[in-house]
Amino acid sequence: MTSVLVSATSRFIVTALFFLSGFSALIYQTVWQRLLGLFGGSDTVSASLVVSAFLAGLGIGSLAAGLFADRLTRRHALLLFALVEILIGAYAAISIPLFHDVLLGMLIELSRSRALTFAAAFVALLVPTVLMGLSLPLLARALVSDIDKAAGRISVLYGINTLGAGIGALVAGLWLIGSFGYWPAVLWGAACNGLVGLGALVAAGSRSIEADELAGTAGTRVIDAGDGARTVRHWCALVFASGMLAVALQVAWYRLIGTLLQGNAYGFPYILGLLLIGDAVGLFVGARLVARIADPRTLFVRLQAAMVLVAVLGILAVYWLAGVGGLERLLVNVDRFQLPTANAIAVCVVTALLVVPASVLFGLTFPLAQRAVQTDPHLVGHRVGMIQLANILGNSLGGLIAGLVLLRLFGTAGTLVVLLAAGAAFALMLTIEAPRSRRGTALVVASGVAVLLVPTNETFWSQLHGVNARQAAIVAEDHTGLAVLRRFENGFHRMYIQGHSQSCLPVCTVHAFLGALGPLVHPSPQSVLVVGVGAGGTPYAAGVNPKTETVRAVEIVAPVLTLIDRFAASDGRFGMKRLRDDKRFDIVVGDGRHDLFLAGRSYDVIEADAILPHTAFSGLLYSREYFEKVREHLAPGGIAVQWAPTERTINTFRTVFPHVVYAAPALMGSASPIPYDPAALARRTEEPAIREHLLAAEVSLDDLRTFVLRRPPVVWSELGPRTDINSDLWPKDEYWLNNPHIPTY
């Protein structure tokens, strides 16, 4: 069969459509990671396993394409690309019931094992991710004919796709998902893939074609050997190391900027969108300049060191401005339900300045790699696939090392030091090869100076949380998150988790109320489950009833427990020593929702800490499906206690529990009537054992009684409305910008 060369018009159409392919891919990644997090848990280890499964599929697709793409005619490569896009869209259209109903609903027991969690995620993602990995090598084979222009054209293709991915991350994360929910968002993506596939089919069938100068080579396997193969292996190693470094930097950015954004649902897509757009800009610039670069390897190596240096200096600039310019007042140190406009603008500007420059430098590296390896027109698809595979493997390993090892061992500040050392190693490579290279030496020296400027982890985070010389802070950080306990001049302590204010010591009245309410109302609360620990006030108060035998508390951010342990050992006040020493309290690290879904037991009381509804993943604890699982695990006569920060929370809660008492700001739900008497509850605080327990945490009994009696309770004895609620597939309160809610406090 005679091969054909796609016309310039068809090439332009398909290249433009490749934008939509990237756009849809980021919609899928955002949604699928969330749904697989429901299955495996939203803790960092499970999230890393899901990302690894996603990248593994992309890698397999890249490898497969590298093995067979160049054996296809250009027309067949374009036809196969069209089929790939259509199949991705078809799979996406059925993915929501597969991930939510089958994995979460029927196979949840598999998630007890980390290995099986990865295996299930890998199998679920295998088809679409392998197909995504095929796309770029197939298009490179179909559209690139002039080997002298191959690097530039491949880079433009990749840049268009990356730009689409960046805009897809922004549109999906900032508007589409919040406004319509996960399933409509995925269907939008599926429609985009279908459009790309149809467009590619039309282009492949175009009659405006030219004879292919490589006619006769299609179907013949060409072996990459000799000097060319050695060059490809060398560049794969460089790209692998570069990919590791770039994603490790992303992990540091996510930790810093996520904290500045107080861990809200819009932070991750905004960071990712800017990162990908910056990467695309670098790809386009590189595509225009690459033909003029005589020594791509030297520039590639320099860019790695420069990228790390620019990124780390930007992070240090934020740290310095927090100390001298009061930047933390606009960022981390804000205790409000919604970030005011000034804060939002400040965070957007700071994030762009941090992420975009280094991302542009990283984007410049891909054209350099293609410039070096694209020397044989018979092997264009193969070499694109190999370089892409090396980058994906580097991304995967870099994310695992930075996210699960470096942050755990060294915290953010220590991770920055390691990254600077890695960047300096690239520059040192140049210095060794060319001792007289001033630029290589300058990069090594600059990296060394930057290392000296990095503060300790405790100093770094204390300053970003506004801690001054008259105050003190305990900082704990690992791969699961960041927690800061700040002590003010008057002895008051406030706990910040992922940048937002979560609770306080002495125990805040609202946390004491939430913790004690269910155990004091239930006639015999032998077992209590608390989702979330915060500063310890809610689980401590949950042990107020002498009849309670066990209080199990599950906290997803492990450093929270580290802070409580350190405070209990050094101070011991506010009930924290008792919380850690009393055998009734079983405090563990994990995803509380996931823990409940896998629970093999029932509880007399199940309650959640006062978790802000606009924080990332908070929707998991305000959804109808979560409340249904809570009801399922209540013992006969059991009571669920839930903070009610919004009207939508109340609506959702009432769809599940037939008997509900609204004792503002808390909801109590049960399958049977709830014996709630505010006056009797207030009197119970004077019982000796209860009084002693509360006073040990320095809870103000007068404030607590006032809290109980300030509003008459509202009682509902039938299932409530089923409109305007939170669900797993549309957590409206979490996306509060798209779905304004009515606060109840």
C-alpha cells in the first residue's frame, strides 16, 4: 500500500484538534483521581498510588507506540489516532458508573490492601491511559515528514496539546466541575475526544495529499541501532532526570501554594493549569528557536539548574515578603469562611510568579531533546515514544520520591535544599566537562548560595503563618500534610492545618459542644467514632460520658497528632495529655470516610469535627453517600452528629436521617426519635465526672451552657427535601464559588 503525506490544511486541522485532546485529558485526570480517591482513600499514599497507576498506563502507551508507530503509513497512523480518540471518549462516557458504582460500591473491600488499591486503579485506568500514551507518537508519525523540521513540529504538537491540558485544568477545576458536577464534566471531555476523532478521520480521508517520499517503508520494522540508538538512550536518561526534577518541584509548589490558598478545592487546578500553560509557552518558544541551537545538550543541562534556581528563589521571596512585607496577612494567616477579593488576587499573582517562569524553562527542554534525537525520518514515532516514556517514568519517580520521602524526612525547606543540590549536580556536569565554562560555574555557585539562604523548616512555616518574636509555634510536616500550632501572647493557641485555621486551645466552645453533644444525649454511648482531630478538642470532648468505653478518632494529616504529642509532652494542659494517655482514646492516622466505609463494626455515636466546607476534599464528609454510610454504621438507637455550616448541609443530612434535631450549629440524626432536652443537657455539665473532664481541658462551662441554651432546637421527624444537596458526584459546598451557599453561623 502506498503511504501518503497529510496535506498542510489537514495538518493544521489535526494539530488544532490536538488542543481538545489535551483539554479533555485534564478533565479526566481531575475527575478520575477524585473518584479513585473515594475508592482507595484521599490520604497521600493512596493518591500517589492512583497517580502512579495513571502514569504507568501513559508509559505503556508511549512504549507501545514507539514500537509500532513507524511501521504504519501516515494515513493509517492518522486513522489509528482518530480511533484512539474515539475510544478514549467512549471509555470516559462509562467511567463514572465504573469508578463510583462498581469500584466504590461493589469492590471497596479491595482497598484494604495498598497493593490491591494500586492494581484496581491500574486496571481501571489502563485502557484510557494507554490510548492517551499512543497519541503523540502516532501524530508525529502522521504529520512529520521533513526531518530537518521534525523537532519544531513535534514540539508545536506537544505544545498545543499541553496548552489544551492547561486550559482544561483551569476550566474543569474553576468552572465546569463546580457548576455541573463530575459526570457532566466527563461527558464534555468525551464530546471533545469524539470531535477530535471525527476531525482526524476527515483529515485522513482528504484527497489533497502528496506522494510520500518514504513510500515503501511502511510496514517494515526499522531497528534503532548504532550511534543513533546510543544518542536516544543518552537523551532518555537526561529527560528521565529532568522529569524527576520537574515533578519534585511541582510537589514543593503544591505544598506551599496549597497552604497559601488554605487548602481549597480551586488551588490544585489553578496551580496545575498555570504550570501546563507555562510549559506550553516554553514548548512554543523552543520550537521556534531549536533549529538555531548548535549544542542542545549543553543548553538542556543549564536549563535544569536554572529551572530549580528560579523556582526556589521564588519560594524564598514569598518567605522573605512574609517577614518584611506582611504578605502572610493576605495569604495563610486568614481565618475567614471565604477568602476576600484582596486575598484571591494576591494568591493568583503570587502563584503565577512562582510557577510560570520555571515552567517555561522546563518547556524549553523538550524541543532540545527532539532536536538531538530526530535524525532519522524512519524512526520519528519511535523516538518520540521513547523520549515521552522517559519523561513519564521520571515524572512518576520524582513525584513518589518528593511526595512520600523528601517531605516526610525533611519537610518543605529540606526538600528545597535537595532540589537545589540536584540542580547544582546538572551544572556541575557541565563544569567537569568544560572546566572553563563560566556559566556552569556560575550556576553551581548560585545554587550553593541559595542553599545557604534556605531557613529551617520550622522557621520557614512559622514566618508564613505570621508568628512574630513575641509568639511561638510548633511546626510538624510530612508527606500527609502540614500542621502549625501557634501560641499567641495571651497564651491562646490556634491550630492551622494546610494553612487554614481549624481549632484552638483551650478547647473552643464549638468544638467542645460538637464533641460532647452526642455522648451526652445518647443514653449509653459505649463506642464513639470521630472523623477529624484538629487540635484535639472534639475527640477529647467526645469522651465526656463515663459510660463511653472507646473513642476512635481518625485524622488524615499525621502532623496534627505529632503536634498534640509534642504539646502534651511539653505542656500537658487543655486535656491533651489525657487525650494521649487515656486508653479509651484510639487516635489513628487515616482517611476517616474510608475508615468508616471499611468498618466492620457499628458505633453508638458517629461525629465529625468542624471541617470547613470550602476546603479541598471536604465534600467527602458532606455528601449524601457519606451520611448514608454513617447511618448504616450506627448501632440501634445510635446518633450521628454533624456540624451544619451551610443550609445545603442541612438539606443533605435530612435526605438520609428520618429523625433530625438541629441544635445550632450541630445536627443530630438517627433512625429513631432523639431524646434531646437542652435544659437537661446544660444541667449535666454539673455532674462531677462530666464537669471534671471538661474543666481539665479548660472548657468554659458557662460558655458551653450558654451555647446549648441560646437557641431552641428544631426537630424534624420525616425525610427532608432532596433538592440542592451535596453528593459524591457534585460536592457543591466544596466548590463554593460556583455554588454560593448560605452560612448558618
